[in-house]
Amino acid sequence: MNTAEWILVMFLSTFLLLFLILAVVLLAKLIGVTREVKKIVITGQDIAENIKDMSSVGGIVKTFADKYTKNKKK
């Protein structure tokens, strides 16, 4: 191989290394973001449960569901 080919190979391998490093960093950041999103979703579900329990229809439905599931278990 002549000098021009070696220079092209070095450029391409350098860019490949750069893209691989960026991909690993991006993957690590995305994993962190998904953990944060999971925390937000769990908090939102807890808030929705509290609102459902405070509403009149939600309390009636929950009471009925609890009695129904207790009867099924017996």
C-alpha cells in the first residue's frame, strides 16, 4: 500500500473509533434517562391512584373491587 492509502485507512479508523466511543457514551446516557423516566412514571401512577381514591366514584369502585376479590379468594 502506498502512503495515500495508509492515510485514508488512518482517517477511517480514527473516525470509526470516534463513532464507537460516542455510541457508548450515548448508550450510557440513554440508560440513565430511562431510569429517570421510570421514576417519573411510577410517581405519576401513585398520584393517579391517590386522585382515584379521593374521588367519589373511585372510592366506590375500589370498595366494590376489594369486596369482589375477597369473595373470589374465599
